[in-house]
Amino acid sequence: MGSDNGNSDEKPVHRVELEGFCLDITPVTVDAYARCRGCSTPGSGEFCTWRRARKGNHPINCVDWGQASAYCRSVGKQLPTEAQWEYAARGGSRQLEYSWGSEGPQGRACWNRQEGTCAVGSYASGAFGLKDMAGNVWEWVQGWYGDYPSSVSRNHAGAFSDSSRVCRGGCWVINAPTGLRGAYRLDVASGNRSSGLGFRCARTR
């Protein structure tokens, strides 16, 4: 896990052992979130997808970490750990730079846009048949943001920030390819509900 060629918070490269797990093929959509009884209402800014016409198959966005976690629990799952997410995005032991390989993201992901999210699955699948592991929405994961490897093994605030969580994958508005790499990490306040934030769920076998 991690990369020696990326930012300082992607280092050091280290070994993590994972139990078998399943990950949603796409980010959670607006229609799926709408079926959740008891889930709280997402934000409603300009590029938020909630209750917008013809956005049912777009990723739900403008949700904070607590809302994302609550939805996953409501369907018998949980947010993926940071290690699970990276393993899936990088093709496991293949250690891909992007979910599809080493080629740049042009024509392969929903990014560098001014008009908001894309319908999920608009681009070809990447590793393990997963879609939108790069671009469309940043995806919340379980862990607190912190230095490797303690942030992965401890999965709680410990000696580092108790407010910043990790998001992965990049989003529709990002215009730098580096943010779409599978090893890239973004620290985001737990209560943030921006239009670039969404999620998918995981289940341990």
C-alpha cells in the first residue's frame, strides 16, 4: 500500500493483509440513496445531485462522512477501509497507477468538467470490473487521516486529527491527473458536504 512516487502522505510503501471483501461496482446513486428509510437529507448546493431531474443514476453527493456511513449500515455493509479501497483501485498486487493502468485519464474517467457529475458507469470498467474508481466523486472511506502506517492499522484518531477523514479517487471537477491515481489521499473534514464528495459501500466476506 502507498507509493514512493507520490505525495509525502503516500509514503512509506508498506504491506497490509486483508480479509476477503466485496466492494460495490459503482458509487451509491441518487436513486439508491432515496430508497433508504431514515437516511438524512444531503446538501442542496448548485452541483448537488439530490432531487435533481435526470440525476437518478448519478452518484449521490453533498453527503458528509456520517451520512455515508449510516447509509452503508442501513444496507448491511460499511464504508471500505482505506486499504480495501486502494487494493481494489490498484488491481490488488498489480499496483496500478490508475484503476485501468498507467495511461492518462483522458477519455477514461469523469474529470476536468464544469457541469457536475456523470451518470455512474459512463466510462469503461477498471480493475476487478469496478467503475468510477477514478473521477466522478471523491469517495469517503472509514479511516481518519494520518501518517502511514498507523492510520491504516489503528483506524481511529489516535495522535492525529480527530476531524479529518480520508477520501479517495478524485472527482468531476478535479483538473490534475495526479488526484485520480489509486494511491492519492485527500484529507477532508468529516462534516464536509461538497458536490465532489460521494461514496460506495463494502462488505467483508
